[in-house]
Amino acid sequence: MLRPAAIFRDHMVLQRDVPAAVFGACDAPVSVTLADRHAEAAPENGCFLVRLPALSAGGPYVLTLESAGEKIEISDVMIGEVWLCGGQSNMEFRMYQEQGSEKELAKDDDPLLRFYTVPDAGRESEAEKKERHTIWKVLAPNSCADVSAIAYHAGRRLREMLNVPVGMVICCLGGTEIAHWMSRETLASMPEGREQLDAFERLVDGITDERYEHDTAEYQKQLVSYWRDSEHLQAENPGIRPPEIEERLGPYPWPPPAGPFMPRRPAGLWKNMTCRITPYAASGLFWYQGESDSGRAGQYAALLKAMLRDWRRGFACPDLPIIVAQLPIYGADPRNEDWSGIRGAQQEVCASDPNSTAVCLLDCGEKDNLHPVDKRVAALRMANAALSLVYGIDSGAPSPCLVGAEYENSHAVLHFDLPLASPVRLTSALRVNGVPAADAKVSGSTLLVSAPSGATIEYGQENAPDACLFGQDALPVFPFTAALPAY
């Protein structure tokens, strides 16, 4: 029996300039050939892993696997840049859901941009069943409507700037917490993770597979009914906002039923999605997640650090570059959600990790829509961050970040790593001791704000602030808190 992992399909893209990991299941030695590269491996516990010598960008090639008289040929294989795309619903958000995407989908045609989407599953047997239908999609007119919009726009930007084949591997699921994307071993090794493991065990205690399957089937009926009614409502009322839809139809059916093998469980998606594609070689990871953890923002930094280690270990790349989308605005009423706290954790982790960077989206999003319909801006900023971090390509200045604060002549003197745009359109996002700032003046990379000594200056520390500070490239300033010295 020879069965390569499901990601090894016609039209795939392999990472250039590094050994290519080819893996799967077998019960006899495996021989793998690609172009003039060849490697062999013996099986271990029913699995194989072969690492082919590196190739430069190019193709198309045929990848050939042979074992005990079996032969599998995978055609139209390209060598180029591979990027992972992980997270929850705003990463999963598909092109057909994006406002005004119809014309773009109808005309886009680029045979060197390709997408693979990992199917969601709660257990191995479910993953294997769904994987029978997975394919690599080649960008052609109307071929990629159900592809992640972030992956789509970021992939097009990478293709434009790098001029090599690009493969986007999408591994995400809506409504997921970061713990769902981490290994059980990692979660068990830290108090924040053990808390979630224990809470899950209490949640599913006594729930049988039969009950879970019954409850899930009933839940799916509710979802289909809600989606159908919502589509009709939107067709009859173009431009209707999510709060009004909920007011008319009732709250969106959530959460899904609980059960021991529910996909959204601690370590569940790590095991049944992420590990299905490890250790596929990639240039980096685009990560867009955090919304579902907004009720435990104080734990997020520790969990994010540990998750980055897990993915780097899983993909056999200890310095895997990671681009983190800092959450955009959402929700005028916190409702026990702390989006600002998640943003701060994302920024903190990336600032301490030389191989990751946060992308500021403080001027993006919609206050009353958890899933903003414009993904292009976020995707292009993430792609530009990757171009800078990984490829050394100057694609515009990043968002300015606070680097120091002083007090002088009745003013807070705030120093940034990049020049700011002037003048400042003051909003309540900039506060002095919790009160909107009365004035603010820019001088190069310095911001002067009237304030008493010992004051605390905050910017963007709300769920949905109205961004008013920008760099000279029109990118928003990262949110910050600065405590001034007292005299």
C-alpha cells in the first residue's frame, strides 16, 4: 500500500531552494523522483518521509513515487514559493463572500498561482474521507470563488512581486480558539493550556458518540435554515447590516454541539488538520485569528508564543517566518470581549520574535460585522510584510510603532520608529488619563500631546477605536499605552 498525503496532488507547488519533504503511508520502502532529484526511505510505523534535494523555481515536473510494485505519478508540479494560511473565520472568509469580487473572479487567470485547502475534521477517519475530494486549484476565470480571500489577494501580490510559482496552503476554520491549533503536549505543559483541556473534559463528560452525532445533525438543519432565511433577507434588503439580520431572524445558531470528537476542541484541529500537512516545506505562515479568544485576552500572549513553536516544530522549520494579522475593529459594546487585549498580545509576541511581524489593521473592519467584507487591504498588508521580512523587498513603510515617551513643557513627547503624517484628526482613540486628548501635533517621528506629568497616554485601546494616527505611507500607527514620568 502506497498512499502519499492528500496535499500531494496534480498541480501542486513545492517550496524552492530547500529539501522537499514528501510523506504519507506505506508498508514497504519508497522511491521518489522529481526532475533529476531522487531519494528513498524505508517505512516507519506505516509511514514514510522522503526529503528530495532542493530545486530552483521552475516546472512543470512529474513527481513519481514507487513502492513494492506500485507507482503513483503526480503531474504539473511547480517549484516556487509556498505560504501557509491559518486561523479562523476571517482567514476562511471566501472570495465569493467578498463585496464586488465577481468581476475579479471572472477575469483572473494565472496558472502559476495555486491553492490547496485542508478539509476540516474532528477525527482521522473524517479527515481521510474528506481528503479524497481535495485538489490543488489553479487560478483561472471563475475557478477560485471558494478560496480564502486573504490567501487569494496575498497570493496574487506575492506572484506579482516574486515572479515565480506561488502555492497557498489554507488551513483554517471559523469559530476556533488558538488552543484548537496547538498540540495536546504543548497545552498540557502550560497552565493556560491545562485549563482549557480540563474545561473541555468537563464539557463533554458523559456525551456519547451517538448523542453527538444526533445533536450535530439537528444543528446542521438549524444552520441550513438560518443561512437560507438570511440569504432571502439579504436579497430582499440589499445592504442590510448583520445586527438587523439578527434582530429579524434571531441570534446565529452558535455554538455547535459538544462532543469528544468535535473539531473545535483543544488540540483537535492541530491533530486532524495541521498535522495532515506537516512537514510540508513553506516560506512562512499568514496567521489571522484571535476573535474567539477575546474573552481570555490575558492568556493569549502565552498561547500564541507556544502555538508559533508548535507550528515551527511541526513544519520542521525552527525559524519559520510568521505574519500575524492584528485584529481590526469590532463591537462598540465590549460584552466581555477584549479585542484591544488581543491586539496587544499579538503585538507583544511579534515584537519579541525576530522571525514574526504583526500587521496593524486598526483602520480596518466594521463595528457591527464580525466578518468585514473587504479582505483586500488586510491581505495586501500581510503580503507586503512578508515581502519585507522574508525577501528583503521594500514594499512600503510598515506601521509606525511607539519606541519611547518623555515629559516636557506640559506635553507628552512620544517617539516613534517612523515619521507620522500630519495634521492629526483627533478622535477619542487618543486619550490622556482616559479622556480624549485636547490636542496633538506631529513633528517628524514625534507626537506632542498636552498632558500633566505622570499621565497615561493611550491610543487605540478600545474594541473599535476610530484610528487617527498614521504614518506617511497612510498605514495606521500601532495601538499603544505610555506612562509618563511624574515630577
